[in-house]
Amino acid sequence: MQTHVPIQRALISVSNKLGLADFAHGLATSGVKIYSTGGTRKFLEQTGIAVDDVSAYTAFPEMLEGRIKTLHPKIHAGILARPDRDDDRKSLAEHGIVTFELVVVNLYPFEATVARPDVADEEAIEQIDVGGPSLIRAAAKNHRFVAVATAPEQYADILDHVTSTGGTTLPLRRQLAAAAFVRTAHYDKAIADYFLATTTHADFPLRIQLDLHLKNTLRYGENPHQRGRSIRSPHAAR
């Protein structure tokens, strides 16, 4: 199994631009070619970073007011391809597709949008990301060859690997993949909760899905020979 993967190209499409300029500058300085879309591309170009436009690469324009940007075979094949397979490499060559070894995506702020008491249903629905989760899941599935970043807090660790080794290790990519699936699961839960709340109009939710985080590791469980931990809701007071 391939452990170290050099990063040649990164696909970046984010709503939260926190830390992005420094991260992208570090990638570019390390020789990584950056592809991007819409507002993210404009933001990076304004900071002086060279960016390849996804629409120019796919030869297909962004459309439907941005609903369609990265949902294209040349993007997803470049993420899902397995470079150690002759048939995958042949397919990429036949269709002029390049690989992406890093995908950087954070999702539309659905949770923050629906947390507002005055939010309109149409606005909430427009904040349901489609392309973002598709990119994240594709990259996480193919983590043997692709690293996926879903939060600005991950940038420093990824950049440290890239600047020191030119790529990423399998343990890091697997860790990032786990975080990616946690993020998409939490995102889908928030969307499901919104629809359940707005369609049932019940005083109490008809379905409860718990999302609990480890708070502390205890000295022992209910008995001295058992292991114990305390957990909490991410929304609870610390």
C-alpha cells in the first residue's frame, strides 16, 4: 500500500476563508498547482496566488447560480482514480484527466443559517451543499491517494507535511478521512433535523440522534477494573 503520496495538484473550494491565504501560499510555494472555483478562486487570485479555474479545465461553465461547479467527471475521476491501477491510468489519459492529491472543502454554513430565528425556508435550502459533500466523500473514500481537508484547523498539519516531505502520509490521510466523514454525517444530521422540525411541527422531536464528544478519560469505570470516560454534547457548556 502506498504510504507517502506527493501532492502535485490541490482542488480548493471553501465558504470559510479563514487561514486559506497562508495555506494556499504555502502549497503554491511547495510547487502544488491549485485549482479552484467561483469566490474561492477570486479570493486566492486577489492574494496573488496563481489559480487554475475549474470551469476552464472542465470546459463546462458554472451554472444555476453556482449550484453546478464541481459536479463533473473530470473532477471526480481525478479524485477517485487509483494511480496504482493500469486501467485507471489509461482511462485518465484517454479523457485528458489529471489527478488531485489534495481536496480542500468546507461546506455552506447550513447550521449557522438555520440557527437564526428569522431564517426563510428558501434561504435555508440554498445553504444545503451538494458539490461539497460529494468532493469530501470522494476524497475520503480514496484516502490511499488523496488527502482531504474539511476545516482550517487541519491546514497547519497538512502544510507541515507538504513543506517537509512534498506530500502526505497514509496515517495523516486516514485521520483526515475520518474527520471528513464525521463532518458530512454532522452536516446531514443538521439538515435532517431542520426538515423534521419544519415538517412535523411537533413540540418534541420525533427522532433524536446524539452527537457526543469525549470530554475526559476517567481513572476507572463503575468498578476499578473497568475503563471509564465522560462525554458531552458539543453544544453543552464546558
